[in-house]
Amino acid sequence: MRFLIDENLSPRVAEILGAAEHDAAHARDLGLVAASDPVVLEAAGHDDRVIVSADTDFGALLAHGHLGKPSVILFQRQHDRRATVQAQLLLDNPDAVVEDLAAGAVVVLTESRVRVRRLPFIPEPGL
């Protein structure tokens, strides 16, 4: 799996994932420092990368655009935000979500839970 680590996370997350033999690039390594979320989303889709972020705006962009890709992994409600902890959370959960990410999904990781929502988001009736 190929990851694009958003600039709101430490570059160390990409380094740790890379050391674990994942293809992980930080936004700064891809020339995306200070890039808008739509630009990051487009770059991830173009390079077939899963965005890893703490920014919930990516979910809103995917929903608004009725997009099926790229997939996004979001960190939420973390007390310990060290890069080592975040990377380990990713490394501990890939088997449970790899099919969802390949198909197109938003995966939310917390310290105690994994939530998956497949893309594209289908609006509820009446909304």
C-alpha cells in the first residue's frame, strides 16, 4: 500500500512506515508543503496513495465530490500524538482495512477503535 502522509503529521510517520517496508511519502517530500487539501487529494489520487491525516476536511471533500478514491486514514481522539504511536497504530491495523482502502474508504483510527466508511458516500434520503 502506498501512503501520502499529510503535512499536519510528522515526517517521522513516513520514515517509520518506510522502515516497515511500506511506500510512504510525507507531503513535504512530494512538494506539497502548504498545498490546499484539494491539491493533496488530487496528488494522492494521481499517485494511487492513501492519505494519512488528522484533517477531517478530506472526508468532506470526498463526500462533496461524490468521489470513490483516494482512500483516507484519519487519526482522531488521540491523547498521545507522537509519530511513533501514530505509525504503530497504522502498522497494527492494516489487515483489517486493506480491502476497504483498496476499494475506496475513509478509515478512522482512534486509540481504541477502527471505523470504516466505504466511498463514495451515499447521502441519506431527505438530505
